[in-house]
Amino acid sequence: MAVSRLVLTDFRNHADAVLTPGAGFVVLAGENGAGKTNILEALSLLAPGRGLRRATLSEMARQGGSGGFGVAAALDDVDIGTGIQPDAPERRIVRINGAQAAATALAEWVGVLWLTPAMDRLFVEGPGERRRFLDRLTLALVPGHAHESTRYEAAMRQRNRLLAEDAPADPDWLEALEARMAEHGAAIDSARRETTALLAERLAAQPESVFARAGLAIDGWQGDAATTAREREEEVGEQTV
């Protein structure tokens, strides 16, 4: 869906801004400090995650404002919004058609992808940055990917806390957590591979040119049922593109 109306309230340097973009490409022009990037950051909050700057929520509230902020958008016949209240500056609120929802639910309505100058080191830094970028791509195609990632990380944190305790870990609890990790880890792996395969297919379909053609693939675990939970934890976290 395309954004037909964007409303910013006390967001960064925008006290009250309303944008109604038309069809096609939209170009933002203005002096340095006018708030162009702030508008793009607001749009990035229409997807799950911390936005293109990865800033804390309280940093996004306008200085001298109410202490909270709001970002609302109209997408055809769906209205979505997110923001914070002054009394809970680090608690993100999400509403879809007026009803409160989880941040991961945003992926069901809109796909947002960005490339910024700060990301020019995407291919020279560690694989973690590439995984995060791939996961944002995947969210646009598989909305449930955010749910699977959240559940996987939650189970992994519980398992690590259990193993770090002085007392011996409850084997039944440990087995249950590892089974949950295996389930969500397999879903993460499958979604990443589906996205990569679709991208590779599109690249292969491009006309021949004098430029080298890129090939995309993922190295790492491919759902082997004999893989242990510990190996799954390491390999889902070490997949490289």
C-alpha cells in the first residue's frame, strides 16, 4: 500500500506537519536542517523496528514539545499510527484503524525499505549488518517474519539465562525452549532463503550488459533435522549473504 497522507506531531523538528504525496516518485527538497531526513525517519517507523536512524524513542520527541510524539499515516482504507506518551517515553504505542496493536503487526499493512549513505559499509562490515538488511527485505514479502524473529530471540534469551544459573537447568524446560528455537529458527531460515531466491531470480532475468551480474545465495544451516539446538542458534545467527 502507498502512503496517501502522513501526519507528524512533535516529531523531531516538526511540531505539526501534514503531507499528502501524489502518485509516483516523491522528492523532498529544502535547506539543510529543514527536516527532510526526519520525514523519512517517520516513514520508517511505519514498519517494525527502530527506524532508519535506530534512535531511541525519546530522542525522536521534539525539544520543547509535549514530551511525546505521533506519526500517523493513511494507506488506502487503512489508518496506522505510532508514537509515545510523555509519561512513558520508551514505550512505543501502535494503532491500526484506531485499535491498539503490536509493532510487529505493522508489517501486515506496509513494507518499508531504505538505503542511506550511512549504509555504504553494508558489504564490508560484519554479517550481522547484512542479516538485518536481509530481514528488512524479508519483512516486505513475509509479514510473519517479525513474529518468528521475536519469538526465536525470546526463547534464546530464556535458554541462555537458564544455562547461566548456578543450579542445574531443568531438562524438560531446556528441551521445550530448544524445541521452540528450532521451530522459529527454521521459519526464519526459510523466509530468508525465499527472499534471497526471489532476488536472485529477478537479477538473473535482467538483460545482458557490460556490467557483471550479481549472484545471491545464503551460506549456513538449511534445516537439517539432525542439527542440534546449539548449532541452530549459532548458524541462524551466522548466516551470511
